[in-house]
Amino acid sequence: MLDWQKSVGIVLSDWTRPTLVGCMDRAYRERRFRRQIEGPLAPYFGAYSEYLADLGCSYVSHKKKTFVVGDFSAWLGRRGIGLDRYRPEDEAAYIRNSARRHACKRRGERFVLESLRAWLCETGVIAAPVSEPSATPELDRVMHEYKGYLAQERGLSPPTIETYSAYIRRFLVSVSNGRDLQIAAITATDITAYVRQRAPKDRTFAAAKDTVTGLRSFFRFARYRDYIQTDIAATVPSVPGWSMASIPRAMPADCVRRLLEASKTWREPSGLRNRAILLLLARVGLRAREIILLGLDDIDWAEGSLRVSGKGRQQRPLPLPHDVGEAIAIYLREGRPASACRRVFLCSRAPFDALKVTSNIGQIVRRATCRAGMNLEHAGAHQLRHALAIDMLRQGLSLTEIGQMLRHGSPDATRRYAKVDLDALREVALPWPVELS
């Protein structure tokens, strides 16, 4: 067994410790809670301060958050806003006022106030937010049935179900216009008008394509449940697109080497986590979501392998390279905060929850490239996966082997990498026609 595999035993007993890394000592808590604040939040300030401390907030983080809460409470009091009238719009107004007072926008205020509002709702101090005004009980019932259909009849994963449901909810709210939902009254004209209105506003071609795919799925569901008597799924227009039109945007090989070399010097907890994530992207080719879902039980230290939860609910074992396993072991031993969460990678600041969305991984990559002194126009998590595929292709591996390594479900997903193999393309390219005199 390798040294880094043996070292994992050191942290096994620490994964379930009740004490969180970075918690404040009791003396600081008692001294901090004596602070007096004004406004409607004053009666709850001590309990909220204790809540922040129990989450594992550091001295500085706790001080900043409680200062914002105290200042926000005083601001509410000066405007005569009690907790019975407290609305999320008040938070936005406070942030604008704070930016004017300090001549700049202070980072983190929105997150602190959102966390405060969630705590007030959980403890019953204020009422939980109600559903959006445009949503009706009938719409909520239909959406609940649609989600069940996608899960039970279609076997889709929870993230896909949430994505489709978000598109369909926006569509139904738009066509109902605040009135009672009448699915049978939806016409092909309504669908076409909505797609023409919404598709150009989506950020990417993929998002527009997901919109029409979700609409077709919903109308098949509606026909299946007899909400409609005609098959109007066929009337959903297509979003124009061309297969294999784009070239994979990969990070240059020298930039990948420079990034991984720079990450060796990162010794703080977040740096250790980020290096392990970068190696999983660049050496194993994991997707961002696969990294988020990676659990402690998915790593077989004795065999040196990973169990990856990929697309389509597939689980595949992958070899764990030595440098990747060593980076993960160092993070678990020296950087990962103690938590009951069984995910490998956690947030570096309290509360120490698992990373939630794939954009967290993309943000880590972008910040890592800046920290390494690289000014790249495009830097994302998937670029490292593309770079791995192109590197394997240049080393002589076949497209079939690359597809197996990257866990592609279709050969077409791997075939597009052939477009970046310029040496091989030159061999099959026809000579450029010369001008005849």
C-alpha cells in the first residue's frame, strides 16, 4: 500500500467529529453576545450569533456577519419596519442604501441577509415565503404530477427533472397569465409564440434546445394523462442547430501543466481542495457534476479506484492515478473540515456543506487560473476534460479508448475530437486546387 493510501487512515476518525474546524471558543462567544443592537432583530440577535458560531464561522466571518445583521436591524428600525412587515425587497433596499453610504457595494451582504431570512423562517420568527403569485393550486398539482411522471415513467435523474420542471413552470405561468390553468386550451400558436419570445433570450443554444425538449416532454405527459386530446407535441418548433458544428474548446496543454504545477504550492484548506479538484478534471476527466456527487464511500483506497456517478445514473469504476489520490488524501487529512456530510468536497467557509451546483466547480477553475497568473479568455471545468481527450488523441489512443475513458454514451460525442487532430487531417485532406491559366 502506498504512503498516501496509508495516510487516509489518519483522517477516518475525524470525518464524523462533532466539532467543526474554525469554531470560536466559548470566551469569544460570550463577549460577542454582549453587543447591543437596535431594531426589530434585537431580541433574536443572541440566538442568531450562537447559530453562526455553531456552524463553524471563524472569528472574522462571525464579526462581519453579525455587524451586517446589526446594521440591517437598525436600518429597519429607523424606517419603522417590523418583522410582521419584513419582505425580501427590504434587503435589496438596504443593500442599495449601504452602497450609497459607503460609496461602494460591500461584498457578501446579500448572502448574509438571505441566510438570516432563512434562519428566521426556520425558527418561526417570520412566515415562510409563499408560492409565486402567478402560480395557482392547479398549476402546482400539475407540476407535481409531471415530476412524478418524469421520475417513474421516464426514469430521469433529479437534476434533469428540476431543469425540465423549471422550463415548464415558466411556460404554464406565461400562457395562463395568472388565471386558472386550462391545459386543453393551449394551442400551437401559443407554443410557437412562447418559443419565439423565449429562445433568443436564453444564453446558449443548449438552453433553447432544452426548452423545446421540455415542452415536447410535457405535452406527451399531458396526452398520456388525458389533459389534452390531440398530440400537440409535434407542433413544438425546433431550434436550428448543426451537429458537430463546433470544435471542442480545450485549455492549451502548456496552460494545464502550468496550472497543475502552480497548485502544488497551495497549502491553505481551500487550495488543497482546489488542487484535488483540478487533478480530477485534468487527469481523470471527470465532469463537474461527477465531482460534486463524489462521496467518501466512492473511493476504494485499497484498490486505488473511484466509483463515478455519471450521466444516465451510470456508475463506473475508474482508476485513481497516484498524484490524484495523493492530492485527495492530503485534502482529507489537512484541509477538509469535519462534517457529517459524506461528500468529498465541501465549502471552504461555514456552513461546511457540500458544493451544490456545477457552477461552483467552474468558478474554482477560473479563480485557479487567475491565481496561477494566467489570463485566459475562456476558463471552465469542461475545458480541462477536453484537454485530456486531445492529449490522449495526440498520444495515439483510438477514439474508442478515449470514449471509454470519458464515459461517452455515443460515439458521436468522441468523434468531434478528431477535428482537432490536425496532423491526421492533413493526411486525408485533398490538395488545394490551383488556378488554371
